[in-house]
Amino acid sequence: QKEVEQNSGPLSVPEGAIASLNCTYSDRGSQSFFWYRQYSGKSPELIMFIYSNGDKEDGRFTAQLNKASQYVSLLIRDSQPSDSATYLCAVNEGVSGGSYIPTFGRGTSLIVHP
Amino acid sequence: EPEVTQTPSHQVTQMGQEVILRCVPISNHLYFYWYRQILGQKVEFLVSFYNNEISEKSEIFDDQFSVERPDGSNFTLKIRSTKLEDSAMYFCASSQGPTRETQYFGPGTRLLVL
């Protein structure tokens, strides 16, 4: 059973602070890693993806991947109240023929208070 | 900006009835997916579809489920004999390519089985 674990939160941070969201996964064969943002009652929206060990930055967001530790994180700098949402970590295993089956975590609820 | 659309937005049905959920993927995308999210739970992969056939399916996608691309634009999910536990939000997604490609999610269909 492939697992993707996230702390459900809520993680509460003041406006302007750095929010740090973490995710661990069980399948060492996982090849690609995604962070989605999901507002209540809405569909997931891709924020970032990362494939290689290290950091990847996009605006206020930085994804960090450590395959040896089976750990992926998302940092949100200068957090805004509009960042308040549930953040989903998704991990794709690679299967033959280029297809994949994504596994999602339960998500971490982030609250950014003014 | 192109987007994935889904109809209906809400569907209420009686247990044992058949339902068809419809999706129009982004026009130049080749890979299509269905996910479900039971209220308060994680997003779960159901099935991926490419070149008019199923690429991958999860354990959830049993014989009561089927998918079809009846024409050049629509992608449907049929649930043959609905059960109470099928009540969930169903998301369609599409991508240009497999594995590492970004998936774009539709707004979802909220299915309620009574």
C-alpha cells in the first residue's frame, strides 16, 4: 500500500511569514512530485512540481525534494491570507509504458491570519 | 485560457440508478483522468485514458465503472448501479502527455446517492 503522509494541520501563520508544508511518501520508486492547492469545495490547482533532488523555486513558492529521505516540502514565503487553503501533496509512481498512478496525501490546512 | 469543464455540477440520484458524468477536456490534451474525493477525505485516482483505451485504473475502478470518449470532445464516467458510498466529488483532469505532465482539473461534479 503506497502512502503519502501529510500533517492535517491546521498550520496557522501570520501574514508575511514563511509557511512550511511537509510530505513523506513510502514508495521509493516514485518519480515525480506535485503540490496542489485546494480551496474548500473547489478542485485541486497545481502549484508546483519537482522531479529532481534539491530545491525548485517559482515566485513565492519553493519545493524541496529529498529522495533519500522520501520527503518533499513546500515553502511559501511572504504568506498572504489568500494562501489559506488545503495543500495536497501528490506522488506519481512510474509504471511501464509511461503511465502512472498518482497517490495523494490528505492535505495540510493552512491558515494565514492578518 | 483553456479549461476543463464538467457537467452537471451537482447530481442527486437514487441508489441503484445509473449516472453519467461528463467532462470536456482541454482541446489539445491527449490524456484524461477521473478522480474522486469523498467529503473530508483525500483525492483518489480512478482511471487514466489515452488513445481510446484505459491506461491505468485503481482498485476503486471496479466493474460498476466505465469510461468512454464518445466523440472528439467529451469524456464520460458511467457508474452503472450507484451505491451510497459512491457519494463524492468527481473530478476530471486532462494533460498533454503522461507521467510528468501537468494535469488540469475540472471544477468537479458533486454526486449524492440517496
